[in-house]
Amino acid sequence: MKLINSLLIAGALVATPVLAQDDEVLNPVIDEAAKINESAAKSQEKINGITDQIDSKLQQFKTLMKEIEGLEVYNTQLRKQISSQEQEMDDLNAAIDEVSVVERQITPLMMRMIDGMEQFIALDVPFLPEERKNRVMDLKAMMDRADVAASEKFRRVMEAYQVEMDYGRTMEAYSGLHTINGQERDVEFLRLGRTALIYQTRDASSQGVWNKQTRQWEELDSSYRTQITKGLRMAKKQLAPDLLMLPVAITD
């Protein structure tokens, strides 16, 4: 027994230095391995971060590419619209040039039309003389205004012509002053188109008609009094339309 114990003790004494020597060798290795693992973990984190950044940049790149594609389509459409607008501008400029030419041509025409209307009124049956004269004067004044477009001037001239045309197919009664036997009297005028222009005093004591051939007023006898009164009431819409027996000048 003493021998065995001695051996065991001796073995233990021998083993202790060996284990200590192994620890001295292994500990640095373990520490280095730990450092390597820690460095690898940090590297992996960096790699993961870089990968995430790459994925984010890739997603941004894809998004930008889609935006670029959309912008290219949009720019293509804009170029088409710009081209169309440029064509419209060219057409408008050409139209403006044509309008300028037409305006230069139409202004003398309108002046001749106004002069022609003035001469026509002077030779026509003398109904509403002040109103028609003022209409011509207004047209002449309008032609001198720079703030009125040529189109508006032409519209006004045509409107005046339309009024004159309407006189020829309408029946009208209006009040006015008329000189009878050197005395100015308040009378009512009856116009039947341009066929007849007749007057009658308020008390119906006197009446007359415009003679187109002599271009003078002629008195009418009392036999026409009732018919003239009837015609005046018809023109005022106080009586239904009916047949009238009135004097009408015969022209060649």
C-alpha cells in the first residue's frame, strides 16, 4: 500500500506541471480564437449592414428607374404637345396676318356701306328722321374709334342694315311734330312698311300722306279719317289686324 500511494503521489506531481504547461499553451489560443470570433461577428455585422445598404440602394435605384421611365413618357408627351402648340401658334400667326389684310379691306367697305345708308335714308320715306339720322352719325363716330374691334364695327353696321330692312315689313305708329299750314302740330304718324306714311292730328281733324313722286306731304280729306284711326290702333296692337283702305302712291 505504501508503494501504490507513493506512485499515485508521484504521478500527481508529474501531471500538475503538464496541465499547467497545457493551459499556458491553450489559453492564448482560446483567447485568439475568441478574438477571431468576435472580429468575425463584427465583420458579419458590417457585411449585414453593407448588404442592407446595397438592398436599400438597389431599391432606390429601381424606384429611380421607374421614375425615369415615367418622366421619359411624360417628356415625350410634352414634346408632342409643344409641337402641337407651335403648330397652333403658326396657324394663329397666319390667321392674324389674314385678319389684318381683311381688316384693311373691310374698313373701306364699311365706310361705303354707311355712306350708302345715309344716302338711302335721305331718299327714303321720311319716317323717324331723327332716330335714323342719329344711327348713321353713331356709326360714323364708331368708325373713328380705335378701341372698337373691326369685327364689332362690322356687326354694328350689319345690325343697322337689318333695322332698315325690318322697316320695310313692319307696321308702326309713333308720335311727333309736323308743320301744317305753317303751324307746328302734335300728330301721330302711321307707317305701313315703306308703302305709306300718313299723319293724323290728335283731334283727328287733319290728316295727310307723303307723296313719293313729288316728295311732299299732301292733305287727305276726312273720308280717310276712320281708316287712319283704325290703322293707328292696329299698329299700337289695340285692334286686331284687318283690311285698311288707305291711299298708296304709285311709283314707276
